[in-house]
Amino acid sequence: SNRNHTKSTASDKMAGRWGPQARALALVFLALIPASSQTVRRAVARAPSLSKWLPRLHHRRSGPSSSRSISPKAMEVSPEAVERGSIGADLDRGAPMDSRLEAYPPFDANYPGVAQIHSEPPVFLVHGLLSDAQCDALVEAARSESLGRIRYSGNFILLDQEKLRPLVPLCLVAGVPPIVHALEQGDALPSALGPAAASAGFAALAMAGLVKAVPMALEKVLWAVGGGACFTGTKWGTDSLEATHGAVAAADAYAAFLANAQRVLFCAEKERFERPTVTRYGPGEFQRVHTDARPPGDPDGLDLFLANGGQRLAQCIVYLNSLDGETQKGHTTFHAPELQGLKVTPKKGTALVFFPSFRDGGIDHRMTHSGCAPVGAEKWIMGTWLCQSPVPAWKQKRCVGDII
């Protein structure tokens, strides 16, 4: 009987001291699930084999209503077809080109060469944004390594820190049960402070450890199940072209690209554009389904988010070479149901412009897209994003980390 009583007392003390830690650990782990759910789903969107397991993301707000009906058949848009006028009748239904654009960043629908290939959400082509010679100069600058290579960065999993705030008081609450247990046993309060502090400290360490471990574990799972890397091409920065403005043909092409993008997007400040990058997709190289908007809940925090230009409002991509859509593929493909599988075939000098976010900075999740792998050919593009405010990289003479 005494032996059983001794075991019971020891068990009670162990439960009083270590039970709260275990419960705190479990609560910390559960709290990480909603914190990472948004970006887990973003990663799943990049891995089509996983998308059937999670509901599709839709933006809470919808864009302006469209009076246009879309054929349920997936559409492949060739720039040549747009130039011939065979696309307009199917896509526009007689609606003015600049109608329903009030919710989006400003765009010059009357700019020479503009063709609207989707009304809602709006997607545009701009023919002749760069000349063939300018495209060739940019490709040659990258091939010759005159441009500096960029190491692609971007994690599959990011935690929304706003949803982690409840964990802070949870760590303090973890120290309460040892105090209550000590008082129930008739122990003096000072003797309970040690176990209480240990319990709270254990919960804090568990939270810090899981914040690091959970994204790493989920990233490995999504990497394995989703087929590996999000981007497999090669990127070059354009800092050297900014520094040698007017000195070489590639620098002139770079300046023309930015100047024309400013005109198309009604932006007088060059500094509101992220430094352009040149990208090459070799045969079989690709970019998985993704969105270019930046969720403010990313780990860097809201202050850094705003300091680096805020939200990406518009994306401008110019194709630096042409591909045969039937045999060489390499399309830019949009994946939201509203766009019905819209595909754009690369044409040299033609730019693709669309809006990852609304004018107020709210993310438009319908603009998920991917870069399909070319077959037996290379695909070259130059791209930039228009941001809400000036991007500090222009003052720092270096590129913002490329996360696309």
C-alpha cells in the first residue's frame, strides 16, 4: 500500500511538472497548422498532383463582372492569331477594351500594338514592345555572361506570423499548472516558481523549434510529392546594363524595355519597377504553377514587405525569341477556371502584361500561371513587376531577391 502510494505521488508530481509541457507542445504544433495553411496551399497549387487534396483557393473579392462568355474549351493564343484579328470576336463580344479595368492598375489600352486577349481578369499582349535586334542583344548579353547570374530563391513553405501571435500567451500559460499543482499539494509558492519557469521556457523553446522544423518538413514532403523544384531555368540580373546605359546594344534594349513598360502601365517612376531579369528555359526546363503577388504575412514581415516596394501590381514579360506552339511548346499558361486554360505562345518582341493584384494591393488568386517547358528549343524572356512604391534596389545598385 505504501509502495502504491509512493508511486502515485511520484506520478502526480511528474504529471504536475511535465504534463503542461506536453500539452503546450501539442498546442504549439496545432497552432502552426493555420499559420502555414495559406502558403501550404500556395505550394500545393505549384504541385498539380496534390491540388485535388485541398480546396482551390479563391480570392474573397471578385473582379468586376464580365458580360463575356468563354468557351469551355481551353484556349491557346498565338500572337499571330491576335494580329490577324481572329481572337477578338471570341474574347471581346463587343465590349470596350478598357471597360471593367477600374479595379486594376492603370493600363494604356491605346498603346500601339496592344491586344486584349482576356477581359476578366484582364490579360494583354503588346506587339513590338522590343525590336528583333533588341531581343537578340539581350540574349547575347546573357549567353556571354555579361550579365550576372541570379541564384533563384523562394521556399515552398512560409508561415503567416500574424497567426502565430496566440502562441506568445500560450507559453506563459504553460507555467500556470505547476503552480496550481504545488498549491494543491500544500507546497510553498516560491518552490513552484522553478517548475513554472521551466514549463514556460520549454513551451517557448518548443515554439521556436517547431516554427523552424515544420516548414522544413512540409517543404521536403511537397518537394517529393510535387515533383521537385518550382523553377529549373537560369536567370540573369541587369545591374550591369543600368551601370553601362547607352554603352552597349543590350543596355539600349534594357532601357527601351523599361521605358516602354512605363508607358504601357502609366508609371512615371522607373523606380517602382523591380530590376528586370533575363530568363532562359532550356529544353525540358519549366516554372511550376505560381502567383507573383506577395502575401503580406510572409516571414519577413509587413515592414520589410512595404520597404521593398509593397505589393506587385502588374507583371510585364517580353519574349526574346519565338517558338512554334504546336511542336516547341513553351507557352505561358494560366490555370484559374476563369481563364479556361489560356495559353500564350512566345513571339519575339511581344510582351505579356497581366495583374497579380488589384489596384488596392489585394491579391488576385485567379492569376496563377506557369512557364511550360520548351521542346527541343530554348525559351528566352525578360520580365519585371510594377510595385506599389519605389523599390530600394535602385538606390542600393543591386537586385531585389528574385522570388517569382
